[in-house]
Amino acid sequence: MFIDKAKIFITAGRGGDGCISFRREKFVPLGGPDGGNGGKGGDIYIETDIKKSTLLDLSYRPKFFAENGSRGESSNKFGKYGQDLVIKVPLGTLVYKNKELFADLKEEGQRVLVAKGGRGGRGNSSFKTQRHTVPRIAEKGEPGETAEIELELRLIADVGLVGFPNAGKSTFLSVVSSARPKIADYPFTTLEPNLGVVSLHDKQIVIADIPGIIEGASSGKGLGLEFLRHIKRTKVLLYMIDVSGFDGRDPYEVYKILNNELKKYSKYLSKKHMVIALNKIDATDCEQIVKKFKKNIKNKKIFAISNMTKEGIDKLLETIAKLVELPVKEEDIKSIPVKKYIYEPDFKIDVDEDGVYVISGKKIEVLAEMTKFNEEDALRRFQNILKKMGVELALEEKGCKIGDTVRIGNFEFDFTK
């Protein structure tokens, strides 16, 4: 099954907790603290894999977790780092992180970091000072980053095959390449994009065949609109038109409808190099039809071909091979936004409907997550940091009184001085 869109939820590994330990050895009366730091949590990467052609496996498994770091140990032993997680995707995948374009993966083996693992908590040996020689403080590991990732696949091909249903696109692909798409004599045989590779003069040309386009496709009719994104990266568009017309229509009318639908979908598609193939010339006496078509369309490369007899196909491929080498304007993929650093206060205080004073801010929330509140020294350190940051004074200015409830992240406290 071909799946070209997927949404996944990722959580990088949490850092390991720091250790509280004291060195105890015979004849070493002043051993001191020797608790090691926790290991860093695993990162999450997205990487292209040439063997992948669909996002199907990701749609079945939407949640991913990297390995957590291990806790520190005595004798200043650092915890083991959590193993990184690599999610494989096909070439041509767009990565959206929290609704914003994050990466465009077009090269083999290209890798991007999408979620960073949390740092390991410090052990008590890291808190030793000349004044505080016996610290009973250790941090919990920092939580790993979480994110919602949307993936959108756009096939990477040199040539995009477009046309009405039953124009002979899939048959053409099977004739010029080793691809074996499903072929039948009814409309919409092709339900998903197919790729074929054509070898010509020691060069390889990748052709993408998408489901047939019908009038109104740009507004959502038929199957073509859903898959038009797969020809956005192509250099050449090959219009495949049944010489006898579709539903009894004149081939020139069919061409105008196709061209109009592509223009409505994207202004860039109509600016690509274009070749027109009038197909099925073996099925009818079509000389006059071809002449009339060429008379109506000027300055376009038009070929009369037959998939059955292979007439005209060699010349068509020779022309396509030359056009593929020419430059073409890139598709209108939104540029990846430049990361901006905006100053924000360390914290802000709001009062919810229950009268709870809610303190928010990344720095202060991470501090709460990494504090071991069951340790007296750790709790005292937490209070001192909040006081130095001005949280206590800001709470009083907001009207907070002793005994009122204060919430930071998932933790609630009674306000004291």
C-alpha cells in the first residue's frame, strides 16, 4: 500500500538521575561525596533510506520513544547514555515539526535531529564546594523533548506523467521501463503513483506516473489532486493524450483542461519543460486529428506515439533526455524558517479559576522536573534559586499569601517564606 502522509509523535530519552553517594574506605576518613552524573537521554533523528518508498510503516506505529539515560553510580561513575533513535523515511520527504516546515530531505542518507534527549542529572559530587563539603543533593534527569511530526512524501523523479484516465500512461511506463503497474481498460486503473527508470545513453531517467486527472481535479474531484504533489519536483511534464479524445472530446480540448487544472493547482507546474504525446495512433486513422492538434498548439514539442507498436517512442525519449538536462525553476516549497532568538522572561505568573498561582517558563519548569523534592538539601536549593530569580517577590506582588497553592508544571506547593 502506498502511503504518502503520516503523523507521528516522538519523545526523546530522559536523562538519567544523578547519584547521592559518599566514599567509604578503610583508612580514608574524609572520603567525601562520589555520586556520579546520570547519562544523557537518546536523541531522535529522521534519516532518508533509498530502500523506502512509502510511509506505510509509520502510519501503523505513530509513537516513538528514544532510550532514557542510565542513572549515575557511586565512585563518580557516570550513567550510560541512552541510545539514539533513527526513523527511516523515503527520499523526498518533507518534515513538519509542530506545524512548521522543519526539513526537506532530498539526498540519500540525509539526517536531521528532530528531538533532543535530556541531559543527565548531576550527582552530589558535582555540588561539593569549600563551604558545602557534604552535599546531599542530586538532580533528576532532564525530560527529553517531545514533538508532533508530520511527514509528507513527494516522489523525486525527472519526468511527471499527466493525463486523463485511460490515456495510456501506465502502459507507456511499462513499455519504456521495467515497472509493472496495474493496467486495465477502465478509468482509474492507477490508484497510486508509480515510478519507472528508463536507461538511455548511459543515463537513467526516473518517470513518475500519477492517477488520471479529470476536469475539476484542482478543486478536489477524482484522484489526481491527492497525488499531484508527486510531480512538483519533476523537471519535465509529459502530457499523455488519447488521440481519439476522452469521453468523445477533442484532444485539443483535453489538453486545455489538463493545462488549466495544473495551473490552478500550482503556477509552477505550467512553467516546467513540457512534452505532449498523442497516444494510440495505431487504433484509428488519426493523421488529420494530429495535424489539427499541431495547428492549434504552437511552440510545443508534440509526438504521435503508439504504446502497442512503439512507434514514435524513441524520438520522444530522446527529446525528454535533453530537456531533463536543462535548468527549471524550483517548486514553491515554503522555505524553512530561520530560527529566531527572542528574549522572554524567565517566568510568568497567572492565577487560574481555582485561585492557584501558576508559574510557567521553560527554565523554571525544567528546574522543577529535575529537583528531588524528597531530599531536604535539594528542596532548600530549589527555594533559594526561586528567591534569587525573584519568584517569591513576584508572587507577593500578585497577591499570593502564605498557605496559597502554587503550581509549577506538574508540581504543586503551599506558599511559605
